[in-house]
Amino acid sequence: MVAQQMARPGEINYAPLDRYSLCHGLIGVAAAMMGLGFWATLAIAVGWEVAEHLLKDIVPALFSYPSQDTMINSVGDVLSTLVGWSLTMVVRQRQQVPGTS
């Protein structure tokens, strides 16, 4: 096992938001559509960031960009997931007609 290098400025996995932020947001949308709550969605997002870090060292070929995420990128990934979840929950709540369940 070889420790992968941390992403550098200008590379994917460095900034708070990157081309994968939308994918993380869509995971949040999917979690909300499946009825997962905030804490479950947060656990999935954080769990993925931990698993991703380990997998990049163990099997870097699984990733297009195997450099390790910076801490701020990992935080951005988790927040992107939670934003997707939150927006979906707001839309779903507004679609409900009062007095019906």
C-alpha cells in the first residue's frame, strides 16, 4: 500500500468545490428521496469521505483522480451532500397539500 499524495492547488480534490460537488449533491437528493433523515445522510457523507481516503491508498486505480482530498474539499463534499438533501426536503415539504397525508 502506497499513501497517495494530497491534492495540490489547482487540482481536483483541492478546493472546497470541484467537478464532483454536483455528484455529492445528487447523493443528498437521492438520500432525501429515499426518506433518509439528516443524521443518516450526514453519516453516509462522512463515512464515504473516510472510505474514499482509505480506498485511494489501497486501490488508487478505482479513482480518476487518486490524489487525497484536502480537508476543505472533504468538508465541501459533505456540505454538498447536505445541501442536496436540504433542498430536496424543502421542495418535498412545499409540494405537500395542507390537511392531507
